[in-house]
Amino acid sequence: MTAMTLHILSASPHAGPSFDLCRRALAPGDTLLLLCDGVYAALQDGACAQQLDALAAATVAVYAIGDDCVARGISGRLLPVVRATDYPGFVDLACRHPRSVSWF
């Protein structure tokens, strides 16, 4: 069985290929954490909404740092499949996954 991986996306999905590269690397059982400008991927009406819904349906857990969503004024507009977390939650996710990959 493949070990679960925590994928950490900090780049805006509109700023380059990071979101698409990350999305292709995700496997069932992995976790995607959105932080900094990466939280824009979690918008209900955003360009990434269908991809995040499909990832969640494929058993990829999706989280976003709540403070980053608040700072960008989008906390009330997140997809239902996206779970808000905080920085202690980030640490917990990192401890529960034997591997992590950062996408900038």
C-alpha cells in the first residue's frame, strides 16, 4: 500500500502550473492543504471547483487554512468539500502523513 502524502499548495491556482501539477500528483488517501494564495482554489465559484469536488469524491481530503481565507475575504465562499483548519491543524496533518510535498 502506498503511504499517504500531504500536498501543500501555497500558490494561487491562477499564477502558474502548480495547481494542475499538484492535482495530477494526488492519489486516493492523500490530503491537500491550501494556504496563502492557494486558498483561492477553494472558491465555490472558482475555476478549480470541479477539480476539487472530483478530488474529494476520489477520497482526497481537502483543507484550507482559515486565517488565510479570512485575510483574503473568501471564508464564506468556500466549497463544502473544503475543511477549514488552523496552523496547529497544519502541524497535526504533517505529523499524520509520512511524506509531504510543497507546491509553490
